[in-house]
Amino acid sequence: MTHSDALDPRELRAWIAFLAASHLLENRIEQQLKHDGGLTHPEFEVLVKLAMSDGRRLRMSDLAREVMVSKSRLTYQVTQLERDGLVRRTACDSDRRAVWAELTDRGREALEKVRPGHRRVVRENLIDLLTPEELEVLGEAFTRVAQRLSG
Amino acid sequence: MTHSDALDPRELRAWIAFLAASHLLENRIEQQLKHDGGLTHPEFEVLVKLAMSDGRRLRMSDLAREVMVSKSRLTYQVTQLERDGLVRRTACDSDRRAVWAELTDRGREALEKVRPGHRRVVRENLIDLLTPEELEVLGEAFTRVAQRLSG
DNA sequence: GGCTTGTTGTTCAAATCTGAACTAACGCTA
DNA sequence: TAGCGTTAGTTCAGATTTGAACAACAAGCC
């Protein structure tokens, strides 16, 4: 190894700040989504991914990968969303094991309803606190981190 | 407002990357802690905060604030840690409502056992992927974010 | 003292999450 | 087409989390 394990003060500061900011941001986001639309963050992420997808639908396993959630957790979340009429399950013709999760019109409406507030939270508590340079650095660095943890 | 709500491509990229990296890093950390010492991440954070504190103990409400967790959640976590002998609850003389959560020797051992692996995970998947400059930016930026969300 | 307001920590039921089965179907190979 | 290893999604039991309600105490005020 090229470094000793222990983190020096700079590294520690960055790590602590990252942890704290993540926690706080997550809490704030949960609060807004619940308040504005009765959604949890994972539910919101499911709706977003579906809205972005071709035909507003994804197969369960692809959706699980997209939102980085276990299969069983996704099953539960989609069941909840289906109960509320925001998502619909559909059979997949080409693979009879597979299931489409499809965004309904009500799901789209629910998403649009919370989105402005969500964007505002992200903007006011992260984006607008960063200079363009910092934003660039952050985007690059975390892309690298995500890549490493995916490979 | 100074900006329209929608995120431009740079902003979106940074946000998406941050979300993905957070998720993946969190999963990785959970995995290591569970594997090396049967701890969850919140449990680990509780132990760390206690270990850092004067007399290796904190009152429940202070501990909850430190780890940014709800009171009831902390009650549960500390109960689990106490069952495993890693933490001990003690009465507080100066305030009979209050409860000290105190790290036991076994708790310290458990912490030291998982810490090297934990540090390695943080290092290999975050710290060592960043240049010193990036690290500095990250520390500053997230300190700002945390400050804003705390105030 | 007696009153009021705020704090501390726990409890409880309901909601959510985890991970290990499990069923069904796929795709390949012989 | 029968067999075999893999994949998709669900189910289930147990663990954890949430949030509101509660009991006990503190702190100040009259």
C-alpha cells in the first residue's frame, strides 16, 4: 500500500464533512418529499428513473440496478407505489420471468408535484453553495468514485 | 430567486454522481463493517463518537445529535450495543432525566477490530481517488453544506 | 411552594428493510 | 428434448426505523 491507513487531518476533515453533509442532505430531502407529496426518497428515485426511461417503464431488475436497491426492497417499494396507483406492473412478452414497472399518469403527476420543491432543496443546500469550479471538481471526483465502486 | 429551478447539465451531473457515489460507498461500508465485526454503520458511528468523547461517554441526546439520528432510533441502537456488551448505560447525577452511554472495554476492542478495514474502504474508494486539491475542495464545500443544513 | 414550559429518554405500533429461501422461466449443451 | 446452471421476481421471518405519545424531571417565574 502506498499510504498508511490512518487519515491525515485534511483527509479526515473531508471525510467527516462528506458524512455530515450526506446525512443532513438526506434528512432534508426526505422531509421535503414527505411533506410535499407523501413520498420517501427511494420511492421518489423509482419514479424519477421510470420517468426518464423509454416508454416510462423498466424491468424490475434493471430498475433495482438503477436505483441501487436490493430486489426484495424494490419489490416492496413497487408494491407500495402500485397500491397508490403511481406505478403499474405489466407482463413482459419477450421474457415471461420478467415484470415491467410502468409509471402511470397519476405517477407522473405525483412526480411533477414534488419535483419543484425537490429541486429547490438540492439547489439551496448544495448546488448554489458551490462555485462553478467546485461543482466541476465534485462532478468529476464522484463520477470516479462511483465508477470504482461499480467496477 | 437567482436561478431557475432546473439544473443545468453540469449541475445535474454533479448531483447524480454525488447520489450514486453516496449510495455505493454506503453499501460498501456496511458490507465491510458487517463482515469484519458484525456492526452496522450507525452502530459503528455510535462507537466512534463515544470513543472520541471525554470519559468515553456521552448523554443520549448529545449522542443522538452527534450521529444525527432520532432519539428513538438511538435508544434502539444503544440497546442492541448494550446487549452485546459494547456499551453501558449509566445514570447521570447532575440530571436525573439524562442517561450516559459509555463505551465498554469490549466496545473499544470491537471498534479497533473493524477500524483498519473501515479506513481502508474509505481510503481506497474515496480518499485515494482524489488529488490533494480535490480533497481540499471537497472538505470546504461539504463543510459549507453541513453548516447551512445545521443552522 | 405551586405553576408552566421545555427537555430527556423510552415505549409502542406501524412501516420499512434485509437476506435467505423459493418458484418459474431462460439458455445452453448434449 | 432432457438436463443443468443461471436469472427474474417474490415471499417470508426477523431486524430495524419512524413518529407520535408518554412519564419523569428540570428550570424559571409568580
